[in-house]
Amino acid sequence: MNATATAPDVTATTATAPATSTATTTVTAALALRTKLTPTAPVLRAATAALWRPDGLRERYVRYLAAMHPLVRASVPLLVRAAERCAAEPDDPAARRLAAYYLRHAEEERDHDAWLLDDLAAAGAGPAAVPHPIVVELAGAQYYRIEHEHPVALLGYVAVLEGNAPGPRLADRLAEVTGLPGGAFRTLREHAELDGGHLDDLYRVFDALAPSPARQTAVSVSALHTANLLTRLFLSLAEDNGGHP
């Protein structure tokens, strides 16, 4: 899971035929979540634009890598813990399906934190001694939701991170502007290729769960909270004060 840019879908709920018949578009759980996330797109895009502005970009990119490392390092443990909590509900078929998805996605995300360490090394830097406080809040909120709400809430977090993956040309542009070696951009390149398919898989799983309104709300709240925190993180990193608020 990584995050850089966004383009959520927009949908309408009804379409009208002749006066005697009305066709209604089915609003699935995934479609409803996409729609709720739509207003976050321009805000995240503005924060991303500030993060990747050309002046001082070399130093800012290194700060970005250092901030993302602990966030990505938390991905697999979060997914595994969510799967374990699902296993605690053996009579819930949706929980079994969700656990299978989390374990599969954990394997897809495994060792991505090592990519960031390699990127940092190629840029002549290392991991942060102390995680960025907003990163701690991003991951920590999910541990709370997994333990005290329902592990389905993690889907909202994953949807935002996967839905804000790097664009396919971002790594090349950053390499050109910063002058850093190509080896400093592996994580961006890999996630630009991988995360679109991951997001489609997540939405298919979410619909297949046929979640109750309460569980849909849990996912939506988690997603909107994550989008807000991610925006704050990017704006913080875009500042010229070392990246911490």
C-alpha cells in the first residue's frame, strides 16, 4: 500500500426512461464508498501538488520516503491482525471471506518496506529515528478499529492508500527534477504498476461481503479519516520545517 495521487469515481443513482418506467442503478457497497470518497479527491490533489512542487524537491522527496517507510512497514501486521480478528468469528461467512482477502493482500504487500529502505539508501539517507506523528495516527487508528470496532473497517484505510497510488510518470519526473539515481524510485515505480489492480480487487471483495449498513458505515468512516490524515501528512511533508508539524 502506498499513496500519492487520487481519482475516485463519481456516480448517479437513478436514470429515467419514458414516463411509465424508471430504471434504477444499483448502489453497491463499493460504489457508495467510491462516491463518499469523491469530495476528498481535490483536497488530496492539492496536497500532492504542494508535496511535489519543484523547489526543494530533492530534500522533500527524501522526507517523503522516510515518512512512508514506517507506514508501509505497518501494512502487513495490520492485515494479518485483521485476518486474526476475522477468524474469531467462525460463524460469519463474510468474516472468513474477509480474512482470506487480508491474508492474500498481506502477501502482496510483504517486504515493500524493504523497497523503501533501498530507496532511502540510494538517496543517501536512512529511515527516520522517530516515525512522523501523523503516520502513527494513520496506522494506530486502524489498530483501534480492528480491535474495538470490526476488522472490516481496515478496508476503508486500504481503499484510500491503494486509490492514491503514484501516477505512472511520477517517478521519472521526480528523478529528473531531483537528480537522484533511478534506484531511489523503486517503490513509486512498483506501486504505480500494482495498486490499480489491488484497488479493483478490494472493491470486488467489499461487494461480495454484502456488508450491513453498520459495517458499510465503519468502512466509510475509516476511509474518510484516512483521507484526512493522508492530506495532513502530505501538507506537513510539503512544509520546509523538516516535515513534522
